[in-house]
Amino acid sequence: MTNKFSDQVGGFISLRLRGYNLERVINLALARGIYIWDIKRDEDFIYLKVRNSGYEAFKNIVDEHGFELEIIKRDGLPFYRKILRRRMGLTAGAILFILVLYTMSSFVWFVDVTGNQNIDRTRILLSAARNGLYPGAAKWTFSRIEVEEAMLRELSEISYVECDIKGVRANIKVVEKVLPDRDTTGPCDIIADREGVVEEVLVLNGQAQVKAGDVVVKGDVLISGIMTPPIPPDHITMPTPPPAAEPTQVRARGQVKARTWYEGYGESRRLWEETASTGVEFNRLYVYSPWGPYLLIGKGEIPFASYEQTEKYWLTPGNRWGISFQAFQEKKVNTMQYTDNEAVEMARQKAMENLRSVMDGSVKMVDSHLEVLSSPSDPIVRVKVFVEGVEDIGIPQPIGSAEIGK
């Protein structure tokens, strides 16, 4: 094994020798200390291998005795080095490819989330990004255990998190907490969650306190959980009626639909300026080494008057080797002039978006009204949208001790 390694480092040459009494040449070479191996005879030829360091001495012996010598093959590091010197571009490209491959494999390029059902995936990804785990993050800039602990502190809805990193892909596995049912289980009233005009009352358990057409405000009792037994008719005519039965507490159940109102605001510019990319791009590629950066691609001035620059780095630990890719995207300002109707419609859509963010999904819209707040000369169109809907406004609330006493 040692001889093979030294042969590769020093180099060796495969030869073919032809002549009369070839054994004499072999004996003379061995007597002079020339290392020869893998000797094979084939009719008038002898095939053998000799080290690069002993080739000249062996050639002198062959020439002295008039034998024919032919070089079949050269192997080993010295000969590979000569080939590499003649092909510096290929060598540099191979080294650069290996460097880029190693550098890019040291980054996380894809982040997946599994196990979430109720928690929004975006919240999990943002929490991981705040703690160092995001697409493009270098593996040596964050600790997997620290990321997991920080996410457990930030996201109270999860009980377990695991960041599994394989190659350039990270998989965030989460287990959500099983939260107890927040619905009231004991005696309670149904109260109004917002103001409105009662449209319909459906009582499943408890006593109704409102009827259709009543105006209620937030906090009013709609269905009471305190049940007062009715007085029998025969007790009314008795000279001394028996004492009234004690009221009982129940969990009020039912539905109270009411007509409610919402208000949304939106605005839009009449003259809209938008900066958009033209699709034309100018790139630069730097290679970093201990001797400084070297610009490979993108020499000269940036040919754009307005542009957006992005830059990506791939650096080895210690920032001694790496590459930097800079992209310059040309930007152009586009101006758009909207008519009054177009601007009002855009403002209305924004107002409706604002309304949907505060309205519950169960609200049934029955009517809407638009009011323009700005004048025709204003550069910005401002509108208000009033929406009328029907919804269940009842929510449970535990019965208080003060109400029980009443």
C-alpha cells in the first residue's frame, strides 16, 4: 500500500522493451538500485514499470546496450500537474464549481411546516425567521435548539416544535396545544355583543328578555338564565297564597338575530404613480478569496438611471472564500390617470376590504350605502361605506352574584 502511494506521488512510467537478451538489462537496472516492477514478457517484448525518478538511469542502460525502449503510459501526480497547468481554465472552473457547491449546501434554501391545523403557517414561518431560520440562512448563523426554544416562547398555541434540517431543506414540525373549550358550561345569560334592532328571538333554554323590534345596546340581557316559576291560577284566588317558588339558575341557550350596522373607510388617488420593473437586468459576480474580491462578470458602469439592487452571498466559515451575486433590475415610473368613477370604485373596494376584516363571517349583508367625502378637485378620493346586516348578536355570560340576589 505504501509503495503504491509513493508511486502515485512520485509518478511512474509504463515501458515496452525490445531486444536480444533482455534479462541482462533488467539485472543491470536492479544492480544499480533502479526499482522495477510488474514485469511481463510477451514474445520479443518485455513490459515493465519504473519510477519517474529512475527513468533516466534506466534509459541510459538501455541506450548503452542498443535496446529499443518505448513509453506506453505516464501516471502519477507529476504528470497530472503538467496537464492541469496546460488547462488552467478547466482547473479553475472545477475548483470554483466545488467551492460553490460546498458553499450553497451550507445554506437553508427551503423551509416547510407540518403539523399545524389551527395556527397560520405564516405565523410559524415569521417566528422561525425572527430567530434565524429562513430561506437563504447560513447553517452556522443559528442554533437549531435555540430556534425551537424561541418559537415555543413566542407561539403560545404550540406545545412542541422540532426543526429538522436535511441538506438544504428545513422542516418545522409543530404540535398544537389542545385548549379547553372556552364556552360557558355553568349557569349563564345570553347578552348582546353589539347594538342593534332585534329581528328574531329563538329561546331553547331560559327566559327571553327582549322581543322583535326592541333596540338593544352592548351588554343588555337578551335571554336570562334565571328561571322564575309561574304562579298557578288557583293560587291567585286563595286568601293566603303559598310562598312563591325560588327561581332556578340554568344555562341560557338560544339565538337572537338583530339588524346591525357597520362603517368602512377607503381612499384612492386620482393620479397613480407606480414604479415597475422593465425586465432588463444587469448582473455582477464576485469571487472572494484571502487575497481580496475578484470581479468575474459585470465589469463597467451600471447602465440604468433607476434600478433596484439585490445581493446574495455564499461564504465559507471565516468568510475567507465565497462568491457574491449582485443583480440590478431596471425600474421605470408608470403614471396612471383614473376617472372619477374608477377612483370611487377603487376606494369603495378598499372600504369593503376594511369592513370584511372587522365583520364576522356569519353576518348576512342586506343593504349598503356609499358616501363620497372628497370634492372633485381633491387629488385623493375618500369614501365611506355603510353596510346593514343581520346576525346573531348573543354571547354567553356567567350569571353574577348581584343579579342572582335580584
